[in-house]
Amino acid sequence: AEQMRNAGDDIYALNNTRYADKLGFGRMNAFKAVSNSTKPGIKFINKKLSDNNDDVFALGDTIRVSGAFRNFLNNAKNVSVTISTVGNKLQILNPTQSLGNIDQLDSVSIRSTPFEMIVQPGIDFNEKIDVLMTITADNYIKKQYFELTANVNYITVSENNLTLSISS
């Protein structure tokens, strides 16, 4: 799958800018996928979002993003990751991490050094915030998004096999 993602033909120049980063990895190019196998294929996996409290991300909370970066393809040198959001809804305390080299099928964990973001004023109730991770290495760039919900106006209680959400 990572090989196919690396081999996509860029189609963003052909489309409206409002679709930027929303069309996946481009047009599938099978020939390129089987003939070009020199790039790494790094993905952020085992994502965990926490505020070290109740994991309800409210105004002023520090959200910690941890997980691992796994390289499914060729060795990657000088790997770094930058995290960003749209609209400054979160203040990012440590936007870039250097991961060094990641060999084929190896992983690098950031559990002990998570990205940290503070929820800023102006967040609506139940606002969904897109977070972008830009993974770079020598001759390699990949964007990976995830979404988080901040300032929820409900609480979810889980006990044994029962889960209950309460809203105002």
C-alpha cells in the first residue's frame, strides 16, 4: 500500500486549490509503483491523544500526541516530523521532532517525547480540528492528517460493558 501511495501522479495542479491535500496521494500509477522502489514509506501509527487527566480537550488543556512512526519500505535517513493545524486553534509547543534514521520495517516511538499543543480561546463546542503531520526524510515528503474534537459539551462515562454519554 505504501508503495502505491509513493507512486501516485500529482494531480493537485489540475484541480481547484480548495481541494489541496484532500485528494489522497494522486492518480494511481501502477508502472511507477513496480519500477520505482527507492523511497521509504513512513506512517504515524498507534496514535494516542491525552491531556493526562480526563481526555476531554477543553480551553487551556495541553494535548499530548504520542505514537510511533513505522517505515514500511526502504531505509529513511534524516527523518523529521512537523505538526501543524489550520486556524491557530491549538498552540503547538514543540512543532518539530527529529527522528534520525528509520530502517525498513523499523519503528521510532514518541511516547516519551510527545508533541504538545494547548487548546486556545475561540474554540466552538465540539469543534473538529484537523492536525497535519508532515514527515520528511532525504528525498521524501509525506503528509498525514488526523482529527481531534475539542471543547466537547458532553461527557462519556464507561464502566464494564456500559457506555453512557451525557449532554447539556
